[in-house]
Amino acid sequence: MVDVGSKAHTHRVAVAQGRITMQPATLALIESGTAKKGDVLGIARLAGIMGAKKTADLIPLCHPIALTRVAVEFEVLRELSAVRCTATAETTGPTGVEMEALTAVQVALLTIYDMCKAADRGMEMSGIRLLEKHGGKSGSFVATQCQPTVDS
């Protein structure tokens, strides 16, 4: 692990995002709340928060962090037959929370997949990336707008 013992404790925040694309009928199940396993987005939100808290257990050499806030939000994108997930992680400490925000997104999207796989095994997760981070020695980072690709 990288030695962060001498780094200043500062307020740090990171925002990550990704999406899962599915068949329109699968999205309708999610929106109507009639998926066999229950409230897909509610359970995925909880799973994302739990995933952020377990990041150091999942990613080798990642520092355990005392998170002060994790928020996981979803946006239904009907025109793309997709759900966008945005996760925000915050702490006050000597190292950043980018990995926690990214893990929250991944775990939330994997939970959506797990809860809906009986209806649609062809769901696809994409666009997972860090949108912004603030705090620490390196300061702020804000991602530039990605150029759309054929896969977007």
C-alpha cells in the first residue's frame, strides 16, 4: 500500500457514473416494481452503499476509509432502455474516495443485473467512469465530456 501517513487530512469527494442497458420489457419491470425479486432500484441503492463501504476488502492495496457519506442515485433513460447510476462518496482523511464511488456504481449495476437476469440475460453495463473528484494534494478533477461511440 502507498504510505499516506504524512498526507494532510482534507475533505475529499468523488462522483462516479455508469449505466446498464436492457430490453424495454426489463426496464418496464423495474419501473413498475413488479420484478420477482422486489424493488430493484431500492435494493441496488443499498447494495451500492454497502459496496462502497467494502471497497478495501475487494480491491487489493486499497486503503480502508472512514466514509462520511455515500449516495447512490438512479435515472431511468427510457430512450436508451437503460438505467444510469451516479454514486458520490465523501470522507475527511489522507486519501481519496474515487475507488469507493466507482465500486458503488459497479455493485449497484451488478445488483440490477442479478435482480433482473431471469428476464434479460443480455443486459450490458457500460460507461463506468470517474466524473469528478475534489480534495487532497492533487486538487480537483472534472472529466471532460466523452465523445459518443457506436457502443454508447
